[in-house]
Amino acid sequence: MTGLILHHYDASPFTQKALRMFGLKQLAWRSVETPMIMPKPDLTRLTGGYRGTPVLQSGADVYIDTQLIARELERRHPRPTLFPADNRGLDYALVKWGDDFFQAGLEMAINLVGPSWDNAFAADREALFDHLSFARISEDASHAITQLRAHCALLEDQLADGRAFLSGDEPGLVDIQAFSVPWFARAAMPVTEKLLARFDSLPPWEARVAALGEGIRTDITAAVALAEARLGQPDLSTNIDADDPLGLQPLAKVAVEPADFSRRGVVEGELLRLTPLTIAVLRRDSELGDIVVHFPRLGYRVSPL
Ligand SMILES: N[C@@H](CCC(=O)N[C@@H](CS)C(=O)NCC(=O)O)C(=O)O
């Protein structure tokens, strides 16, 4: 069986993106609930060290990051498309805008909700987001809130002509990207309602994106997912872009890690495929056998070992 399995917890804004992708495409998928903090032994057994949320699995293929999850779902299930206005490159580029938007929400949450986090959760997030000084972040609280509001003002502008979705009549990846931050801000921080009170087009648009749903979910255990990884047969072909600036050879030993805003873990393996937009690495796991871990290129660092 090589159906889609998502490793996640629902409170994550990035999980919400994956759920709306399943919803837009009306896909059936299976859910493994992960812990919100380390340790996550089942997830890191599968990924080889990546601990972020969410992670998509299909047999012995593991897809890291919602950017790549979008790409893989679109490849497997092209209709309905995530790109209704045919702006594929631009819409993927907006993933980076989505990350900036998330940063504003994150800094706001650390300020407003952080003081009520229990010690274990606070310590985990401080290690994860080590580019932010938790002790000093309150000095910049108002600034973070202005940034969140500015991003929301862009959405309000885009929706001001009465369109249903950001690109027009149909929902797409760009709506899913943008939706997750106001969703999280409203859910976690009551002050958000007042901050966004003047942005009238946002709530009905948010409701339309939420109404995409999550496709058809079935809960399973991590043991079932790991058993499928053990039985799976990933594609072991190699394909390295001859013009790639890193000049790596097929099966070179590499480490891959996020080069963006959080320390979500390093994965070591043998390089199978490397293109301008994707990375695939083979892990030979003592319990699971051959696992191929796929990453987006944008925002991920590949280092020779
Ligand atoms: N660029 C990644 C970001 C994922 C991310 O930062 N997820 C957060 C959850 S919202 C996370 O990993 N938190 C720590 C954890 O779940 O262990 C993606 O799009 O998937």
C-alpha cells in the first residue's frame, strides 16, 4: 500500500496548509499524530532527523516541507489544480512571503502566549527558533504586530474587488499559504479580532478557505506507517543537474537541513537526485531499510560530508 500518510498535529499552522491541500483536491489520506515537542522517535526514525511538522509519507518515500508536499500532491493528483490562475512559479515564490507572514505571527505569539507555555514546550521552541531571543523579544512586540497587520492589509487589498479567492474565482495554493497565519492568530490570540477589525473581506475569505476541508482522514498508528515504510520500494534512480553549483556526484554523502527560520533537524544520506527545485536523499535505515527523503531546494542547505 502506498497511500498518503501525514505525520502531524492539527494545531500547527503548517499542518493546516497540508490539510487544505487535501481538501482542495478531495484526497483520502491517513493521519499519524505526532508529539508537539521532541523527542519524536517514530517521526525521526522515518526522516532520519527532521522533526518539523508536517511530513508526508508514501511507502518508503518521505516528503519534507509543505512547499514540497504541494509539489508532490500536484504531481500525483493534478486536478483540481493548486494553481487555478496558471501562476505556478509565482505562487511557489509566495511560499517565502508566507514564511515572512508566519514569522510575524510567531513573534507575536511568543510575546502574547509564550508566558503561559509550560517549561518543556518553551524550552523546545526556544531551541527550535534559535534566531529569536525569547528573553528580548518583548522589546519588539509592537513591531511584530504591525507586520502581521501589514500582511493582512495586503490580503484585504487583494480581496477588495469582491473576488472569492486571492487569484479570482477558484481557490489555490496562494490562498492556502496566506490563510494559515490569520487562522493561527485568531485561534491563539484573541487580540487579533481587534487588530483586524477593519479588514472586512478577510473573515468571509477565511471561511471559504476553511470550507475546503481536509479531504477524507483516517487515523492510524505510527507503527502502521513505519511498517509501510519498511515494505515500500522507493525509486533509487539518480539524476544530478549537471550545472548544479555544488558539483556533487550521484551517491555523494550529504547532510540536508532547513536553511530558513527554524532548526528542524539534519538528515544525512546518499544523494540520489538534485535539481534546481528538489533534493532526494537515500537513507539506509537499520530498522526500515531503504528510505528516500525528499526536500524542496528553496530554503534547504545541502552540505557534502
Ligand atoms: N517550511 C516548513 C515549516 C514547518 C514548521 O516550521 N512547522 C512548525 C510547526 S507549525 C514546526 O515544525 N514546529 C516544531 C515541531 O512541530 O516539532 C514547512 O513548510 O513545512
